[in-house]
Amino acid sequence: MKKRKLELVSLCMLSLASSAAMAGEKESKFNPLQSAVPSLSIAPDARGGGMGDVGVATSPDINSQYWNPAKYAQMESRGGFALSYTPWLRKIVNDIDLVYLGGYYKLDDMQSLSASFRYFSMGEINLTDAPGPDGQVVSQGTCNPYEMSVDLAYARKLSECWSAAVALRFIYSDLTNGMTDDANVTAGKAVAADVAAFYRKPINLGGNKDSYASFGVNVSNIGSKVSYDDGETNQFIPTNLRLGGSFDYSFDEFNSLALSVDLNKLLIPTPPKVEKEHGETDAEFQQRQTEEWDDYYETSPIAGIFKSFGDAPGGFSEELEEITWSVGAEYSYNKQFLVRAGYFHESENKGNRKYWAFGAGFNLSIFQLNAAYLMSTAQTSPLDQTLRFTLGFDIAGLKGIMNNSKEE
């Protein structure tokens, strides 16, 4: 019988929820939210990543599909696309990567269509048989687990300042990829939707009319559950509520500064923490534990959304711990040279992801190049030193080059 060596896969999945193990009293409070396909929660682009994973209310850009697709309806350019690459967990392994391709096209001044493709490779996993009587381990080859998603969104302006969007997504998660011959072990599949809104209004501060106040909200991955065992157990996908605000201030014709904040809450139930009660037998404890976990897995996705606001074992204080927050800043010179910084915070009882982020960008009429660097403040975090790169193209700029080439 094959032994599935999932150490790297497990580390990859857990790193999205936890950056360090807890001990002692802290361990008893450690209760992170658990979801399937956690790679959907990784910020794919270097602009948002360079501001501490901020983006629901920042100024519209090519990579708005992940953060808030409603922003596309307020884009000035006709269309564009971008390719992002993130080497993941490079402190530990060198073959886990996230590739993200996204783009949009404005149908007219009021409407836009956008789409994205996400591919998360978990690297190469070695397969072995269980050790025999002589202690020898026999290799059974390798496999390459991966997760992917593809989505399409429609955005429309509702007024001069308001826009809204709906996105539909197909999700595929293959954690086995030939690891086992068991017919009951399958790849996970799900369908989901996003509902988003964006508000952006110019404000006049001391005669400066080039400043803006923005607000955004995006409820993402509202959809079905994922099963890896042919429907025996169904796991929640990372349904998420993201909301935030942003303030863009122009000092003069060339210099501007944007300050933004995002709040996030996973809209999935908190896993039960079942502890043995005084006078309870082992059999009674195991039975109660089984029943509580069965109730958890049998909760429907929609019921889980409403339940997620009040089911934490630690009460309201633990519910607050399930909210992550991030703040970011972006300085722009002549809308061509950009410098970014931000900070992301998650409670140590819910994952302990805490890091600074830094980034830079260079914009031309044809293309945009952005890079970001993550520096963890939590000890022994596998996320430390994570890099992101994004290369974007403007359709109008590319079209102009092609027309000039034909004229010549």
C-alpha cells in the first residue's frame, strides 16, 4: 500500500493559516479557521502584495479581479491584462509557485467584462511504499499536486461614483494526482461567486480637486463545498468578506499619496474545540467529539456564512480575533514611479501571520512592472522573504504601437 508523503503539501496548506506553532497556554487557545483550497486566499499581484495585502478600495487597476471586480467599471483605459508570479515558501522549498493571469475589457463607459486564471503548483512530492520488514523504503515515483481556478466577472457603473460586479468561478483542487489507487480519493471541484461594490468620489481639499475617497466591499467564493473522498466529507472553501477604504491625496501635479486599510473575515464556521469534561468516559468523549465534527461538516455553505459570525468557542472576543487587518501606503511620482509599504496582522490564535510588505512599480503607457517583498515579524514564519512580480499591459498602448508599425 502506498504511503502518501504529504509533508510539503500539508506545510503549504497550513502556512496559509499558521506561521508558527503555539505552546503551553497559547496552544490551548490556538484555533485557526480551516478551509479547503486555501491557495484562493493568496494575494496574487505585486501591487496589493506590496501594501500588505490591501486592495478592495484602492484605485482601479488591471489586477482588480481578485480584490474587487467592481473597480473595472471605473477604469479609464479600454482594457488590459497582467501576468503575476509568486515563488511560494522559498525558505523551505524551491518548486511551489503561484501563477495568475488576469485582464479586463470595457464594453462601454458603463460596463466591463473581466476574467482571471489562477494556478497554484505544490511542487513535486516523492511517493514511497510503507517500510518493509527489513526497514527498506521503496520509491513509487513522484506526483505534482496543484490547485487552479478560472473566473469571469461583469461590472457596471450604477452612478457617477458607485459600481457593482458579480463574478462566477470554477475551482479545481487535485491533492492526490496519482498518489493512490483508491477510487474513493478524488480531486475536489467547486463553483463559487463573488458579489462586490465600489465607491470612489473626487473631493476638494484646499482647492485640490485631484484627491479621492474610496470604499469597497467584496464577498468572495460564495459557493459549494469541496470533497476529496467522493462525497464522504465535504469541506468549506474560503468564503471571505473583505471591506475597506482608501484616501488618495495629490500634493501637486506630480506627487500623490494613497493610504488604504482592509478588513477580512472568513465566512466559514469555526472548527469545534472538544475537550473532555469531568466525569466523562473516553467512549462518551469520543462519541461527543464525533457528533460535533459531523455537525460541522454537515453545515451547508450558506448556513456556514451566517454561523461564522457567532460560533467561536471563545465568544465575541474570539470572533474579533478572526478578523485580519492590513494597512498600506502608495506614493506616486508623475503616475510613473511608485513606492509602496504596508503591514498585515492576524491574531496569533488564528494563524499568527504578521508581516511588513514593501514594493515598487514602474508605469508606462504600454506596460506596468511591479515587484513586492514580504518580511515576516512572526518568528520562524515560512512566509518570510516572499517575492511577487507582476507585468501588465494596456490594450490601448499596444494597439498604438501596432498602428505606428503599420504606418511605418
